[in-house]
Amino acid sequence: MTTTDITIKGMTCSHCEMSIAEEIKKIDGVTEVSVSKDEGKAHVQATGVANEQLAEAVEEAGYEALEFENH
């Protein structure tokens, strides 16, 4: 399992957080998601999920993924 921190541009409210989390949760292999507008980040635990898939989910929610940090 990998933990990925995604820096996201454009989040301003709890609805932003919810929209991004919902899109990321749709990806097969994602087991946990938390999104913080205050940090400007999403924290994702997943197995077998590429950064490109996460970026597409963030874009689908209407935001931009700027950086990925995999742990």
C-alpha cells in the first residue's frame, strides 16, 4: 500500500474537499482519502494506483493536481 500526498490548487471550502474525495474514491485500489483545503492537499492510501489516475480524478472534480509525494 502506498500513501500519496497530492498538492491541489483551487480548494476554498468543504464542498471542494468533498468533490475531490468523491472522485478519488471512485478509483479501484483506493482504500482511504482525506482532503484538507487548509493544507491544500489530499492524502490517499491506495494499492496499484498511478499518480496519473489521481490527477485525472482531481481534474474531474474541477481542480488541478500540482505535486505528488509518494510514501
